[in-house]
Amino acid sequence: MTLKQAQMVEREKHINQIPAIIANLADGKGAIVAIMGEPGIGKTRLSQEIMHIAEEQRFQILHGRSYSVAKDTAYTPIIEMVQQHFRRTDPKKVAAWTKDLPDLGKLFRRLQLPDSPKVGDPALEKTRLFESLACLVERMAEDQPLLIVQEDLHFADPASLDFLHYLSRGMGSFPLILAVTIDTFELADNDHVKGLIQSLRKEDWFQQFHLTRLSEQGVIRLLADRLGEPLPDGLIPIVMNHTEGVPLFIDELLHSLLETGKLSKQGGVWIFTGHSIDTIPYRMKELMKDRIQRFHSEDQKVLLYASIAKRTISHPILHRLSQMEEDVFLAAIQRLKASGLMYEEIEQMDVYYGIYHALVGEVVIEEFPIMLRRRAYRSFIKALEESGYEDTEYLAHLYDGAGPDVGPERTLDVFLKEADRAFHVYAYASAAKYYKLAYQLLQNHKADAEGGSRVPRLLKRLGEAHNMLGERNEAKRYCLEAIGAYAKNDCQMEIARLHGLLSVIYWESGHIEQSVQHLENGLAIARRQPDSLEVRYELLHRSLIFLSRLKRPKEYCDVYEEIQTVHRLIGTPQAAVQAKVAEIDYWTSCVYKDNYNPGKVERLIEDLVKSEAEDETLFRGCFLSAINFTFCGQHELSKTYSQKALETAKRIRIAEYEIRSYWIQVQADLLSGHWKQAMTKVDLSMSKARRVDVGRPLMYAHITKASVYAWMGHYVTAECCFDDMRSSVPDVPVKDGHIMDMMAPIEMMIALGTGKAEDYYASKNRIRPYFVTFPWLNLALWGEIQLAAGDRSEAMKTAEELLVGKKAENLYAWALGRRLCSKLEAACGNRKASLLYITEAANDFKLLKMPLDYGRSLLLHVGLLIDSDPDEAKQRLLECMELFEHFESEQDFMATQALMKKLGLRLPKPAAASVSRKETELSKREMEVARLVAEGLSNNEIAEALIISPRTVSTHLEKIYRRLGINSRASLVKYLMESS
């Protein structure tokens, strides 16, 4: 896949100065622009932008470049640049430019100019040549403004630099812009270029554009421009860490990721796989190697130790490792600083050194032989440990680089400490890496006294870490190996825990039977162990979740009671907090209708947030509460707690929890009418899910996406989302009641929207499933399915079930129920009762701040009013137009237009006074377009009616909106109705 040409990012302040510089040429004021910065920073890209601007202003452009291999050849960049321009120019014009300038023949032999007279003074000869060249430039600029671009001026030969300096003295006399690019890292050893820049800085017409690295926001903008939004999960930190905001490196890294398949587009969504970059892109590596290889071995040695450090390193440590005399060491530091490869800083009076770019360090390390690198790592470890250094994260990195020759016991100790630290701060990729290194070390050194006891724990930790990373197959393998290892020591409590972990892994992978079996095995072991209350408690909570998904109400309630009993036996604050989460689950799960209570949930979650709950407990409490509030239509509360759940999920770095949080946030967004916000979250969810093994997280992401399309009336696209899900997860677990219930409203919306309600009803054997998830929405949609399938009596029972509770306690269920009642009464021909019910439903949806449901109820209301009260119907339709246009609900807007046509809305021609008052506002054609809009015609239909193009209709509408000070079709219709 080819990336599109990137826009300039965070270079606006430089680009915006170019028009002013060009404007000054009209007054005869030229300018020199020096574009400076490190390699890859975008100097060439900015010079191209300047040439593009100049080309639009009809400039002549001379473009040249200096090369490192031609430094010893005088005037090469000048000759190549001018000759290239001459080849594109009319020979007569070239002859006019070079007339009476015989000294130019010394550089341009093909011009066949007469020989210049000899003067015998080399200095005077050089001056005459410079004057001839300057005269040539001046003549070229007489007819047309001139832009000269010289790239990589740091490679230019001294003679060319002298001429450019000579040319610069006359910049104020003719319309010329001279733009040069300079690598600041190459200036260290180039006194000629440094002298030129220092001299030019004294002049008013000199501009210096110093390009800096992109900020994180700049990197995000550049990535979004290259790939399109949304960006794949995990890409931004990787790009920032490896490129540090250098645009060329970003570009090369993206190409490398695309070539290796780590970055790919699936189903229109960018997916980034992997937690690190294994290889440095070739072009980046060659660019850095070229610079590194110019240094002496002493400099490279210092560079190696600074690269190994991966961070700043103190002067005493680096000096000691270099084994150099201090003067020699400081001279090497000075050369490396001047080259831009290293920097120094002061921290609390001490001097520290660092590599200027992380990729430089990686290339340096790669360039040295493996054994030499390992020796350097060992020296580094010795120097740090002798100084009392105890940062395990840093030491683990060094021990990993040092290889197996360091003492295995010490290495193992460092790896285990770092793995445990990383695990407890949710850095699961790092934890998995060091647990694996520790495990391999134990396998290779079987003489370890504690090896037998360490192996099972290591295997368990590896299973946990890979599970958190979403790497299911690896997690299963390590957990099963751990059970075998613990069985040798008869450690039943740990075996029970591992069965619990495997139950999660199998369930999330879609293997329900194996999941349930592992959980039952774990609980059976825990219940037999009198001293394993904590393990039993942990597994009971997991069982509560699974039984809700399996829709086993009696077993669910039994486990809930057991949780309350065990929590009292444990008696710790943390157990009490977890019991509170179980209670939130109990009042949310709807395994029985009676135990659904959002009021209790609100009080419980408020207490939970105030308590010092562990992150995973806090996530579950917030997530469950958000679900509860969404079920009963309290979308504002749902957004509050789903956001807390998402923040917690990000903090503990569990992608699956983030995907679940996005799902419930999207449902709340749909209820509140903000479906566009929902689409952004859909893409984020899908990007994260594709990084996890197939299974429940991927199903969540596809269902999230399908729900938005179904809600907005795009039924074919919603069906495609389900097709994609089934191809990604061939065995969708039908026993997972939550997944089935999450799919149900989408399936029913599709069936109703595509006229297949009767088929859907038949596929369910005309028997309503028991809905644990989305209980009220699913129930209302099921009633509509029954009605559409002709089963009115059962639909009436469904409506009555929605209205069982008190209205004040579940207004959403009542609004859905009243709307269903209205449809039933309308189907039976009871218009008056239908109107009564739909009015109540619309008002309830308005109270709930559900604009799309409110508008859709109004459309039903209009359908009942068309014949009896067309004026009221018009007003309601206008309200619907404004609402659906505001929320950009295309399908609903089209339905409104269809009703306008059905109503036969025809606006009378304005009275004469009105016409005279408005005739200056709209032309006759614009008024025709406006009236057709008011009649509910689309742009294409208006174009057909007036025999013009749809684009012309759009243009007319833009002018109408601008003249009337409005911004929507609804406002236009309202204006016309008031004018009439």
C-alpha cells in the first residue's frame, strides 16, 4: 500500500512568511532564506513547498544540490544548476542573457563564448567571473522574478560558497530569492559554511528557518494525514519512541511497518500488531551508519557506551567505561557533540551525556560485533553495581544485553525482580519478556537450588501476562504447563486459581464448555480446601459473571448468596468492596426482572468510587453500573461511569476492558443522538480488537459497529458487520447469553427495516427469548416484530410487560411501551388512542433527552395527523426536519421528506408586499429551489425537476443560506412558511 504525500505539519509559521518575502520583490528587495535542521527534519520538503508557491507566482526556478563526493570540484553545484536551466530555456533567450559575458565560458563551455582577456591576477580573474555570474542572474531576473534553491549547502565547495556570498551583496537590487538548505550536524567541520551564515545574519534580507522536531501532537497530525483517522491502537507511542518526531524517520518507519505487515488495513480499519519494532528501516540505518563510520575508534567506543545506556549517563561512569585519559575522552565528547550525535546536560551539578536520537543508539549497537557488545554490557553492569545502583528495570536491560556469561543466579534475580515490577505496574509486554528470559535461564541452568519451586510460578505469571496482552494461545499453553508443575508439589490452591484463569481464557476465545468445566474444577478444589477462602471468593465472582451470561437464574442467585457468606468470613475491606460489585451485578443482570434496580446501583457505585478499590474491581463496578444506566435510558449517568471504566482500563492496560467500555459508551451515545461521536469509538474499538486473538473482544467490536449502523437505519451495512464477525469468529458462542442479547436488537432492527420481521419471528419459533442484556429495548423491538408478523395479541402482552413497573422508576421502559401501544392501536384502527399513546411516548423521550427517539415518535404522530390536522402535521414535520438535520440523521430526514410529499405540502405564493420585501434576498431561480426543498424533494429530485445539475442545486442552496443567514433545510422551510 502506498502512502499519500504528507502535508507540512508544524511548519506553518515558515510557510506563512513566504508570501511576504515574495511581495517585497515588487519593491526590488531580494531575500536569502536558510532552511536549517538535522537530517530528515524536512528541509527538502519545505524547499519544495517554497518552489510550489513560487511556481504559482510565475517565478523562474533554478534548483540545484551539492554532494559530499564533489566537495573538491570548484563550482560544480552552480554549473549543474545553471546548465540544467539553460537546457529548458529558448537558446535565443540564453544568448541574450550571456551576451558580452565572455568569462562565463570558463564554466559553461557549451555556450561557445569568445575567450575572455587575460589579466594575470588570479584574484581579479575570480572577481570578473563572480561579476559575470551575478550579471547573468540579474539579467535572468529582469523579465521574471527568480528563485534559486541550493540544497545541502554544507557539501558545497569553497568556490561556490564564495560566489553565493558575492551574489548576496546585491540582493537589494533585483527580484531574487535564494533559498538554501543546511544540515546543522554537518556544520561542525565546515568553517566555510559557518562563516557564510555568520556573515549573512548581519543583513536585513536574511531569513533563517530553523526546523525542529515535531511535537507529539504534530506526529499525530502527520500520521493522521498519511493514514487517515482513526489511527491504530498502539502506533503513536511506538512512532514517538523510535522517531522522536523526525518526519523522514516517521515516513520510513511507516513504510517498513507496511512492508513487514505489522501495519495493515483490514475492513477499512488500520491495525497495528506487535509491541515493538524489531528492525530499523534500511534507509534510516544507512543514513546513520554513514555518519557514525566517519568517527575514530575512540569516538565510536564512547558512542557505544552512551548507546547501551539507553538514557543519560553520568560523566564519571562514561569516563570510567571509556578507559581513556580525561583530555582524550573530553575531545571525543566534543567531536560527538559537534556532530549532533550526543548532547550533555547538568542535573544537580553533575554532568550527564545522552544520545541525541534513540535510533542512532540502536544503529551503533548493531554495528559492533556481538561478543564486543556483550563485553561492553558486562563492563557497564560492573560499573553501576559497584556504585550501588539498584534500578532493576535498567539493570535488567543491561543483563539481557550481557548474555549468559554473567552469573546466572544474579541474572535470574534481576530478571524476576523486573518482571514482577513490570507486572504490578501493568507493563505486561515487559513482564512477559523478563518472565520468559528467567524461565529460559532456569531451563538452561538446572543446578539452581530453587528452580523446582520457581518454575510453576513463572509459568503461571507467563500465562497471566499473555492473557492480559490478549495472546490467548500462549496464555493457555503456559497455564496448562503450570498446572502440571504445581501438581508435582500438590499445590491445590494455585491449581484452582489456574483453572479460574483458564476459564476466562477459554470463554474469551469462544469455547464455553471448556470454560465452564475449568471453572467448576477450580471451585470444586477451592471448596474442599478450608484455608482457601480468598481463592474460593475469587472464583465465585467469576462464576457469577458466567451464570448471568448463561442465563441460569437459580444458580446465579445461589452463587450470589455464597459470595455474601464468604465475604463475611473473610472480613477484609477489599472483600467487602468486591461484595459491593457483586451486588451491583445482582441489581443489573436481570436474571429475574425483580432484581433490576437502577436506584440501588447508583447508591452502590457512588460508595464504590469513594472507596479504595483495586483497579480491576473499580473497572467492573463502573462498567456494570454504566450497563445498568444504559438499560433504563439514563445515558448521562452511563457516560459518566463508562468513562471511569475506560480510564481505569487504560490505566491497567487491558485492551479487552477498553473494548467493553467503548461498547457501552456507544450505546449511550446512540440514546443521546450523538452517533457521530459513536463512530470514532467504533473505529478505536475495532483497532484494539484486531490486536487481540479472535474471540469475545472481536465480537464486542463488531457488535458495537453494527449497532451504530442499525440504529441509524443502514441495515445492509449492519448485516455486513455481522458477516465480518462470523468470518473472524466462525463459532459464535450461542450459549453466551450476553452476546446473543447484544446482537438481538440489531437483528430485530434489520428485520423490521428490511421487511423481514415475519421471517425473523418464525426463526425464533414465535417464542420470545429471555433477555438479560438490553431487557427493555429488546422487549420493545420484539413487540414490534410480533406486530409486523401479525401476532397482535402477543404484541399486546409484550407492551403490557413493558408497563408493569412504576413509571417513575423506569421511564424508558414506559416510553418504549407507550410507543408500542400506539403502533398496536393504529394497526387496529384506533386513531384516537394511538395519538394519545404516541404523544405520551414522545414527551417521555423528550424528558429522557433522547432526541432521535423523540423525533421518530413525532414522525409517528405526524402520520396520524396528516388527514385530520394537516397544519399541526406541518409544524411537527418542521420540528422533525430541524432535529434530524441537526443530528445528521440521514435516514430519518429522508423519512420526514417522504411524509412532506405525502402531506402534499405546497407553499402558496407570497403576497405582493411580501414579494417586494424579499425580492432582493432571493432570485426567481433560488425561490424555485427553496420551494421544492420545502416540498420535501432531495437535491437530485430538484435537479431533475428544474433540469439542472445536482451541483447547481447545491450552489443555489449555499447562496440561499448565506443570504438568509440560515444553515439548514429545516430553517429554510420555516422561513418560507413564515413568509407565506
